[in-house]
Amino acid sequence: MTKRPLHPRSLAAQALGKIDPLTKAVVPPIHVSTTYIRDEDNAYSSGFIYGRPDNETVHEAQAVLAMLEEAKAGALLFGSGMAAATAVFQALSPGDHVVASKVMYWALRAWLLTEATRWGLKIDFVETDDLARLKEAVKPGVTKLIWAETPSNPLWTITDIAAVAKIAHAAGARLAVDSTCASPVHTRPLTLGADIVMHAATKVLNGHSDVVAGALCANADDEFWNRIKTIRKGQGGILGPFEAYLLMRGMRTLHVRQERQSASAMALAQKLSAHPLVSRVLYPGLPQHPGHDIAARQMEGGFGFMLSVQVSGGEAAAVKSAAHVELYKRATSLGGVESLIEHRASIEGAGSPCPPDLLRLSTGIEDVEDLYADLDQALKAGHG
Ligand SMILES: *Cc1c(COP(=O)(O)O)cnc(C)c1O
């Protein structure tokens, strides 16, 4: 009889089930050594030489993420989401053309506009959810990378990964997807044709707002992936072992957290849609969201934990409402077990597509009735 393959949630819960051979511990030890003994014949039979290129705790966390993303070439962990994302762009060559989502994580957009252009990359920002516009922007043979974030900050725009992968590949380009807000629980971009998946593991993968980390995953162990490995090693971008351990601990509960957070986000989106002080709710789970049909196809088991609301009283009322939350925490970042609220326009600055009356909500695992009651009282106070 062939053995039934285990569900990813079972494998993640046990961090792939590795038992420490020395003590039989079910939680693996944290490997902190920066250096490793050479064999008498001068070889390194363990495969470990030095702490900047490699670390066993990092390997273990990478294996869990690679399993979750179904990444055949594996995963690489970095010291932050930005370190992971920028390694992909640095693996390109001067003069290469990049097409990136117009609605995307603001700090990466800022880096692309400043540092990446200084490195000689040519970058166009387009709505990657508009396939006709995207096709126009892609230059066959010249465009080397399409970078799409989906659902994308802070409007939760949905990009059709399978369709964009086809456009990229027809032009001889790769597709990289920032899948931070979908997480592998809802979407596995590599199975839909993407070449690289990026995560700000700082967010829901770790889930406890106590680690800054980033990750890349790939299917093909090709020259591009090896350049990314060389960049991580050369620039010292590897995640530290303590953070890798915490991230692995976080990923053990990823499925239960994500399921609760997405279910609560959906309930909040529905209730807030009927709230008299909310003019618009942006959430891909709502049928009126422009990306809903694609999201329903490409996201499994929920539409994620992120939503935004536009407040009926405009920017001043949005800022004032955020000032009155009691249970929600008024802070940047997302994906933790605690719910966060943020007036995004004041963070993103000039050039951002974020409307000034928008509040971004990261849904945690608190009781959803408590969350709604807090938003309701804050909106009322914000319009008082
Ligand atoms: C936070 C975030 C990043 C950057 O990750 P850091 O760990 O903060 O460097 C990139 N993309 C998205 C979607 C994010 O939310």
C-alpha cells in the first residue's frame, strides 16, 4: 500500500518532524556556531564551513518554508523581507528592464526608484492586474523580470499569477511574486507558474511580531537562483540562527493562525461594508472587489487577513478614528496575532496610490466581535 502523503499542516506543526539524535528532543537545538572543524584530510564533511554562507537552524526553517511553498529548488532566508526582495533585483544585470506592480509595498517601490535605478535597472510600474496594460509594458527580450505583489498593499489588488507568468515567459522574463499577504496557506505561486516567491517572513509566516526576516523560494535550481545564493553569501544577508528558530516556531502554527485571521477578516469586511461611517471596504473576499473572481480561483481557504476601509468623513476622520482604537494597536506592519490599524497615506508619502481616507487593518486572532466593537466605537469617535 502506498502511504498517503501528509498534509502540509501536519508537516508544519512538527517542523518536518526532525528529532535531535543526541537527546531525542522534539524541538531541535539552535545552532549558533560561526565556524566548523575541518577533517584531517582538510575537507568539510559536514558541509558547513562558516556562519555567513550557511547555518543548520536556517536550513531547518528553510526546509519548512520550501515544503509549504512546494518549492523544488528550496528556500533561502534573509535578514529581512527587503534583503530578500532586493537580492532578486541585484541578480539582474545593468540595463535589464523590470515591470513591477504599481500598487506594492512602499519601501520596495522607493528602493526601486532610487537604488535599483542607480544600478542601471530600467523599471516601469504598471497595474499588474490589468493584463492588457501589462502586455504593453513588457518588452520581449529586454524585460527580464516582472515583479507582482498579490494581494497588494494597501488596496489588496489581485494579480492573476498564472496569466502573468505566461506573459513573462513568452517575453523571456521571469515572474517573481511578493506573496507576503497571501501566505502559502492561501496561495502557492510556484504551482501557478511563478519563478520566484518572496515573503516578508516578518509578517504572517512568523506571526508574532518579534522577528524581522525575509525569504525567497524557487522551483528551478538555475543560474539565476545561484546568483541569488551568491549575493546572499557575499553580502552577508543570511538570517541569524535565533531568528530562524523563532520563525520555525511561528510556522508550526501558521495554518491555525491564518484560518482564524482570514475568517475574521472576511467577517469584518462584511460587517464594515454595512457600516454607515465606512464609504468603501477593500477586501478580495467581497464579491464587489475588482479582483474577487481571480482571488476566488487562486486563493484557497480564504482571502487573507488584510483589509482596508475608506472612512466616510475623509482623511481627518480616518486619522481621528485610528486615534480612538482601544483593542486594535495603532502601528505599522501586519500578520501578527494582534490586530493592527494604520493610516497608510501618512506612511507612504508622495507618489503613493493610497487614498488619504484609507485605514489599513491587519486582522489578528482576537475575538472577532471584540474587534468589530472596537472599530465601531473608534469610527463613531472619529466622526464626532
Ligand atoms: C513588510 C513587507 C515587506 C518588507 O519586509 P521587511 O521584513 O520589513 O523588510 C515586503 N513586502 C510586503 C508585502 C510587506 O508587507
